[in-house]
Amino acid sequence: MMLTSLTLALTVLGGVPATPVVTDTLSSEILPAPTLAPTLQNIYPQRFAAWAGPNLVPAAGDVQPQRARAVQHSDAYYTRLKIHRIGAILMVPLAVAQYFVGQEIYNNGPDAAQWVHDIHGPLAAAIAVDFGVNTVTGAWNAIEDWGNPGQARRTVHSALMLLAGAGFVATGATAPEREEGGYLEGDASQHRTLAISSMAIMAASGIMMLIWK
């Protein structure tokens, strides 16, 4: 009791320092704002890794960039492609010549020059053969190239060419025939419309592939 009183007296007089007050300096520090959203992976990374498993949490070095898949074709593919392109080039003068010949017959009918009537049929046959070869080579390559980049463009091209082919068949079916007396039978206007429409569809399909190779 006496010792306690002495201690208090010395404390008051400044002889004995008072018991220091320990303050928590950490509580006064300003902590930086978290840079990540509070998710289970950020707060408990070890528990998240144990729960997700090694397959769901790949290491930084395990992530590989996606590489474009190389497209490979057979030698026959490129042979058919070359034939297809040659056929497309040959179709241009054939179609142009047939247009002017057909227009001459449409305008003058039986009075058109004899050579115009004579060449109209062979030109139509040449267009049919060329179109058939291109249909076979194009369809064959489309099957081999199925699923590769550019599929949508090739599908549109094929659909347009099939539509043009149907138009050419209808054109031949509506062709007027010449009688012995020199008169024409059939609807020449419908025949001309189908021919020009089929050529236009074919041209649009070819130009599309020429621009977007």
C-alpha cells in the first residue's frame, strides 16, 4: 500500500514515467483500394484452386495462343480449279456473242441473216457444255473445301450458279422453233427474258468470286 502511494506520488511529480500507452499505428494507415473485384478466386486463391481443380485453373505458361488452321487441298482440287477458271473465262465471249445473236433474231425474226440462225443453236450448246463442266468442277471442289474459311461465300456462289443453271434449262425449253415457211413459233419474249436473266445471275456470281477470292 505504501509502495503504491509512493509510485503515484512520483508519477504526479514527474519522477517516474507513466505506463506508456501502446497505440495501434496500423489502424491509422490508409490502405490502398483493392484492384480486383472481391471474388472467391481473389479472396481465397488456395481454396478456389482446390475446389476448381488443376484443369480449370491453368498456369500462366500453359495458355497458348490460338493458331489458324492450315488449309490443305489435293492436287486434283487445283486441277479442277484451273479448269473451272478457264471455263469461266470462256463463258464471257460465248455469252456476249449469244446475246447479240439472240437480239438480232428477236428484232428481225425470220428476216434475220441465215448465219445468225445457224450460229444461235451451236452457241447455246457451247454455253450448256461450258456451264456443265463448271458445275461439275465447282461442286466437286465445294465438297472438298467444305468447312474451310470462306464457306458462306462459296455457298452463295453455288446457289446462284444453280439458279442460273435452272434458268438456262428453262431458256432452252421455251426456245421458239422455226417452221419450213420461215415463221417462228413460241414465246420469243419469254425466251429472251429467261436467257438474259440467267446470264445476269451467272455473271453476278462470277464477279462475286473474282472480287472476294
